[in-house]
Amino acid sequence: MRVLEFASIGPGPHCAMLLADLGAEVIRIEREGGNGWPNPVADRGRKRLTLDIRTEAGREQCLTLLESADVLIEGFRPGVMERLGLGPEHVHARNSRLVYGRMTGWGQSGPLAQAAGHDINYLAITGALAAIGGREGPAIPPLNLVGDFGGGSLYLAFGIMAALWERERSGKGQVIDAAIVDGVSSMMTFFAGLLPRGAISLERERNLLSGAAPHYRCYTCADGREIAVGPLEPQFFAELMQRIDAPENLRQGCADPDRWEEQSEQLAALFASRTQADWCALLEGSDACFAPVLTLEEAVQHPHMHQRGVYRSIDGALHAAPAPRFSRTPGAIRDSVDAAGWD
């Protein structure tokens, strides 16, 4: 599979990395001087070609490359590629089988389509950000994992593969309008489906999954390190309570949100009585739904992550292994190289 990626930041490069890891031949079109966000990890696996696509020569070279490509990935504001003479109509006139992937925050249409924005803004408008944070204070953005990469690059990759599958039947390419606001809203369907019957609340102080519940949150240990517990099911909750020798009033359960603050304080005092290492020795690997809160550097050395080879150090940078894993055609981390075009 051949992919032509127009350099951008965030979800577009991440999507191209995912495809490159799984064997796609990706060539990135870069402008002179790059995009200001060089990233040796997310930018891996490409052939790089510097072109000025604002010129007739640069545009024609892109169109020539696209004649033999399967996928195009671009992350400009709506209308930019059209003004450059590289929009879907221009490209499909040369290659009707091309899958044209467009990655934006707001989408190709709507009142905000031409506005600047970032992950935090897209999360805010979907209803997701309002549900994330503590009891007091403003909402807290969860890095840019949920928007850029969850609702963005992963949905674009999913759309690309679905369009390629459909092309096997129709013989035709199509345009994918991958908007982060669409992807995050799709991810919110789990919660939207539970709200009408009262199975969950998205109010931060009563949200079972936001850190408000005493049995689904993080706690600070005696050494200042943190642990995460999440035994939502009764049998797992009972195991945690038994292993930490919790007082009887806690063992009765955490079904009443009105008692969550009091119960959290009790558990906080209990977990503060030992170090993170002590709790790991007692709880890790059990059905208590437990894990230590690790830094990225520590995660690399954790026995489970290490045994699976989740991270690899290459030239001083941490690379996550290609995901998902395949039994017959595994992915591979490949270097990026400068190139004049397709081989």
C-alpha cells in the first residue's frame, strides 16, 4: 500500500506512522525547513521529499506521485488543498482509486470549520472535557490522547482501511472527512448509552469512572508515589478489601455516591500507610484491579511491559512497538529516509 502524506502535526503523522509500522510505503511531502515539530518517533518509517507545493512544478510532482498511490493524508484547513490544485477533484481526475484522507479538528463543514483550534477545544465542544477533572476547579485535559489520537488518527486509520476494503468491490476511491469532534463524539456513545437509564453520571463528583469513586481512582503512598485501583465488580472489590485488610464499613461497598468522599478519605489514609513498592508486592497480579502509577521511563522497565517488548529504545528515543500485533504479518519499526520519490 502506498501512502502520500502531506506533513502536518499531531494526528496526521500518527496515522501515517501506524500505516508505516504495518508495512505501508509512506512518502512524506515536507516544506523547506520542516513543520517546526520534528519527532523522530512519530515520524518514523517514511521516505521524505521536500517540495514547494505552491509552485506549478511542486504541484505537478505531487500529482505524478499520486497517480501510483493508494492513500493521501492531509491535515490542512478546509479549502487549502483545493487552492493548491491538489483537492479531491484534481487528484481523482488522475487516480480515481485514491483514498483521500482529510484530518481536521472541526471537520470539512460547519460554522467552525475554518477556525483555528487544538485538542482541548475539540474535547470541550463534544461534552467529553466537562466530565474530566476533580470535584473542584476547572476540567482537566487528558493530554491530547483522547482528541488528537483517539478521536483523530485512529478514526482516520479506521476510515482509510474501510475505504480500501470498499474499493476492492467498487474499484473507486473516496474522500474521508475525519474530524476529531466526530471521533470523540463517537467515543462518547458508551456514556450516552448509559445516561438515560441512570447507569452513570457525567457530573464529576458523581462519575464512577472519573476518579470520584473511592474504588476507581489513584492514591498517594507513604513514599509520595501513586497507585491506581479499579475493582468495579463486586468480586474484585471484595478481593481488594480482603488483601488490604480494610475496615468493615468499607467492605460493605461503594454504591452510594453520597459516601464517596468519606470512603475515599478512609482509603487514602490506608494507602498512605505503606510505600508503592509495598502495595505492589501485596496486590500486583491479583484480581484486585491494581497497578502502580509509573512514569514513561519506569513503564519501559516494568516486567510486564518489558517482557512484551512494548517499548524499544532506538538512538536514545523511546519507540512503542507496532500495534496491534499480528500472528502472521507482524509490523516493524522502520527508519525514515530522504527520497526523490517512489522506487
